[in-house]
Amino acid sequence: MIFYITAVQVWHVIVFPIVGLIVGLILGFFLARYFFKKYLEKNPPVNEQQIRVMMQQMGRTPSERQVRQVMASMNQHKSEPAKKEKKKKEKKVKEEKPKKGK
């Protein structure tokens, strides 16, 4: 039995895989970015031991206070964008609530 391929079928065979590949790459990129950000929030890349090692490599003997100060600084800078986003969301919610008039 011989199968004849029409022009429409050839068009489908060429275009749909290309479009599917492009859409898959875009979705894959955003999903990977989302999960990677969540992973880094839960498991930060730098801990106290690594800070001690870095300071020792720079020729400094770190005290516990210095190490905690660096960690606090890093945590503060990490959470600033999240705080700004939270404030924006709260502001939107307040604006959306209708004010009760008398």
C-alpha cells in the first residue's frame, strides 16, 4: 500500500515540530528558573563555614561576631527585593478594597 503525502501534511510535519520545540524551550527556561530560585532560597549558596574560609584566605582571622555580621548583611540584602514586592502587593490590595461611604 502506497501513502501519498499532501502539501498540508508536509506543512504540518515541518512547522509543528519547530513550533513545539520553541514553545518547549521557552517553557522549560521559565520553569527551570522558577525552581532554581526556590532551591536557592531554601539552600543559600554561602554559609558561615564558607565565610570563615574566605576571610582566612584573605589573611584575616575572623571572629564569630564578624562572621555573623557578614551573614546578617547577606540575608538582609537577599530579603530586600522580597520585602519590596510584598509592600507592592499590600498596596494593591488596599487600593482594590472599596471604601465604605455613609
